[in-house]
Amino acid sequence: MQSATFAVLVLVLALGRTGVPTTGVRASTAATPRFLLFTRAHHDAPFVEFFVDYYDALGFDRILLLDTGNHSLLNVARPEKLELHHVPNHADGLLAEYLHLALAARAEWFFTVDADEFLVLDAPSIGAFVDRVEAAHGRVDMFYFRWLMVDHMAPFCAEEQPFARMVLGSATTPHFLHRHIVRTSLATAVRPHCIDTADRKSRVRVYHDGFMSTMRAGAACGEVNVIARGAREPSYADSALVHVHTRSLTDMLLKALGTKFEGKGLLSEPGDLAALILQAPTMPSELLLQSVLSVVGTKAVLAFVDAVLLPRKLAATFGEAHASREFLTRRLKALLTVAPPIVRARGMCVQRHERQSARDMLFALNNATAAKAAASHATSRAPPTNVSLREYERFAHAVASAFATEGRAYRADPSKSLLIDVVARTNAAIRAGAAAP
């Protein structure tokens, strides 16, 4: 398992930080907001500017960003809408720890998403959407938005492609998980994918995927997910929460190397990843993908599950018509047509930032490999070969090709694919690692 020292080194190099993250705030000067977005950024330097500008364009009056990296010099369209706090990274506990900041804004509506999630609606703004639904159905307490997964399996992020073209050209998958926007007056706590209310037994009016329901507040998160798993097929009729789960292979590796989330880190030593990068161009696609899943772990496994396995499972539940790539592309294209113009004008990242992060990652990887060789006193052997950016790019292109090749092979005949066993073994290793003291 990778050392804590290596993970810290990757964080420092890739994000440009020196020392412990500091606390601080640059406060927005906007008036009391109607719609507040509460989010966090970590390893997101190439992406966070587009994210902020997108939600600004969608009509969020205040964007409260918890920054656990070095995002203090953001070039955003309207900085007066951004409230930036520099905080330590406490993983899934971060939003709960700083919830008081969001509640203090006294916004009418409160929405939590991560920096890789984009709400697209069949209305030009969040305000127009909420007003239209309430005009048709009366007061709504919570709006739930279903994930639509996107995995962009390319070496680097797609700066050269407008966001809309990138997501339409990537692997898309329906999902049963959601995020929701709630009336701030009801919110008292926040968990991953769920905002809790003070009176959990009270009845709330919930809008989800074109339908109104009345539910017990404390059970709404679970009930909506149960409905989405099997009781109601995904329609994406008027909304989708586009979750760009894989923004690039480089981003996938950076997250695996630097994550604080339990069970989502690299499964092997840094030297194993370095060796795999050097060997990749000569490996058959199936063997290469097996090796990537086994070495990288959850981040790679989930990308394959999203792009290949989950659609088949949902098609068996809801029918091919509601899980096919053609259906999802058609619905997503319709929603993106109404989305703010930024999705058709800009890519979602600044690629030069990600390329620099890749260089820093390789520097840390090479140092860790050399340090391990020195510690083992293997002085009689040649020193380990450093991985260059060109070799890394060849590796990333080979992995992207392998994902596409093996995905097509699985869809054609799952019984002949060995990848199911690899995914199962990798998941077992992840669970074993999480259970270890």
C-alpha cells in the first residue's frame, strides 16, 4: 500500500502548496441570495473556474467554495458571487463541519454538489425551473436530481472541446443516486448525497424526475433512491445531474494518489504504478486494463463499472429503452440545448494546469521509486528508470484505448470477458484494505 508520505508529496507538488493548509475567507459581496451552492474543491485546479462560472450562469446567487487546495487565484467571470474559504481537508466530513457558513447566508434554497457535477435543466436558469414547477404543482420543499454518469477516458481533460460536445461524446450511464436542493429553512445537517432536516418525521413535498411525492423528511433520501433503483425508470425529462466521474485519466490517477477517502486510494506501491506505465505500450489491452484496475483500485474500477456494467444492470431492470446510449444522448442533448451558453462555448478545464500536475505527479512517483530502491540496499542493480511525461502519455493513450476495446468486447459477449472477475477481486482487495486496522 502506498505510504502516507508519498500521498502528501503528491498533494504538495500537484497543488503547489507548502506546509499545512491555512484557514481564511474571501467573502462575496452579493445581497442575500435566493439560491446558494455549497461545494468543495480538492485536486480541482484545472476545473474549478469553469465549474464556478457554470453555476453562476445557471442562476446561483452565491457560490460558497471550501478550498482544500491552492485555488486562491481564480479567474472567474463574477468574483463577487464567490465566497472562498481555505480549509483543511477532512474528506466526507468537510461539508458538515462548515455547514454553518452556508446556513448563515440565509438563502431561500440550498444545494450541495461536488466540482465534477453539473445540473442541466430544461429551463434557462434554476430560478425559472423552480418557479415553473411550483406554478404547476404548488409549494415544493425538495428537488431531487438524478445522476447521469459521464466518463471521459482520455489522457488529459478536454479543454479544446466545449463542455456539451465532450459529455455527448463520452460514455454516459444512467444512475440511481441523486443530489437535492432544499429550502434552507429546513436544513440542519448534511451528509454525502443527503441534507437532513430538523423534524425528520414531518411530511415534505418532493419533486423528482417529473413527479411530485409527499414523504417523511427523514426518509426522503432513501425513498427517492429506492424509487430510482427499480420503481420508476429514469426519464431525465426535465433535468439531469451530469456527474463527470472521470474527467481524464490523469485526473483519475491524481485522485487515487492523493485521496483521503477510505478505500479509494492506490492499491499498490508507487513503484508498481511506475512499472506499469513503462510496460503499458507492449501489453495486450485486456491484460493492461486488468493491471490498471488492480493497481489503481476504486477510481479505475468505478469508471469501468459506470461505462460498461451498470448500463447492463439498469437495462435489465428498466428495459433497454431507458438505459441505452442512444436514449441518454437524446435526452442530454435536449437539456444541453437549453443550458447556459457557456456549455457550448468553453471546455471544462485548463489543460496546461493538468499537464503540470502530471509532471509533478511523475516527479513524486520517480522520487518514491528511487527512495524505495535505496532503502532496500539494492546497490548492485541498476537504478530504477524514471518515467518521463512522454512515456506517461503513451501509457494514458494505451489505457484509454484498452477501456474502449474491452468495453466493446464486454457489451458484445459478457460471458467471454475476464474483467468481471478482475473487478470482483479488486473490490475484495479494497474492502480488505478498508477493514484493516
